[in-house]
Amino acid sequence: MTDLIPGLRRYRWREKDLVLHEDHRWVLVLIADAQERGLLPKPVRVVLFDRHTDAAEPVALTPVTDVASVYDCCANELSVHDDDWIVAGIRLGLIADVFVFGVDDRMGDLPKAVGKFGIFGRFEMPGSLGELGVRAREVLDWTESPILLDVDLDCFAYAYRNHVKAWDEELFEQEFGPGRKMFEMFLDRAGMITVCREAGCCGGEENADRIWELLRGKLLAEAVEVSG
């Protein structure tokens, strides 16, 4: 089922699966597949880099039993705006606590409790992170089982007047450089790494490609594309 995900490209980063895809809701299919293969625990804690909270409530959810049913949920029940996949993932038993870096805090809907789990977030990047609550800190310090490290490329884009611009190398080093070691720690703890393009939120296809190449060059230089 994972090969049906739009825009899917597979990579290996060291010995780990790294998957690039287009729309964020499809990460739930990747999570379910990785859990079936024993790469991720169920539910899995998630460290996410994203400009949006993606914490809306899904309109309807049908219980899932396998990867195929998760695919059907993403195709037929989740929002095409990709703004409800986190809550859906928690309610379906795929995701545990989530921490979002780079989120636009003007949205005002974090932290959010979803059952016994929580969605936490900060606008700051790892290198400039301030004080956190106990639950939020637990997500970032978690070492008892693998995490999912998930990146939305729009985290590295910004709005200027009526345009969306991609970060350049100078801005990347200013904003993200001090947090590189923490990101590398998340890479080491990850059972799988997923990257969502969401070109429309990056300002277009060229911007998404530019950000992906910047991310690969700065943080994922060892990533090698594989077939199948």
C-alpha cells in the first residue's frame, strides 16, 4: 500500500528508512507499515518540524486494523488540507505524544490533549528552545523506544507579503545551525525518518525542491535514494 502514496521516494540514511512524500496525511500509512515491520512502536512518539500545527479534529474516523485500512482512512476520511492527521493518528492508536518545532504559535491551539496523549509545540528551533513543561520535555528526551522523526519542508519557508519564500543557506545557518546537534540526536533515536514536501505550502514545486536539497545537504548528506 505504501507505494500508492503520492510522490513517494525512498532513501536510506545510514541503516534507516527515510521516505519523502507529498501530502502529510499519508505519513500515517508509512507509520502503520513501519509498525507492522517492527521499525516503530505502536503508538509511536513523534518529533516533528512543521510550520503548521496540523491538530484539527477529524470529521469522522473508522477504526483501522491494518495498513490497507489506514490507507483507506487517509484517502477517504482525512482532510485534503492535511490539518487533522496528528489527532487522527492518536485516535487511531498509531501515534502517542507529539512535539512540533517551528510551528506558527499564532494559531493558538497548542498544547492540546488528545485522550491520554498530548501535542506540544514551539516556534523556536532546537538551538533556541526555552523552558518546557514536564510532558513536553519527556517527548524530546524519550530514549526507551524509537521515535518517528518527521519533517515538513514548509518548516523551512516563510511568508513575505503575498509570497512564500524558501530559506537560503544563510538563514538556515542562523535559525537552525545552533540546533544541529539536537537534530542529529533525533536522527539517532529515530526508527524511521519521513519528509513531507507539501509544495503548495512551500511556495511551489521549485521552492520545495530547493528546500529538500538544502535539508539533504545540511542534515541528511548520507541519504541515498533506493528503488522499491
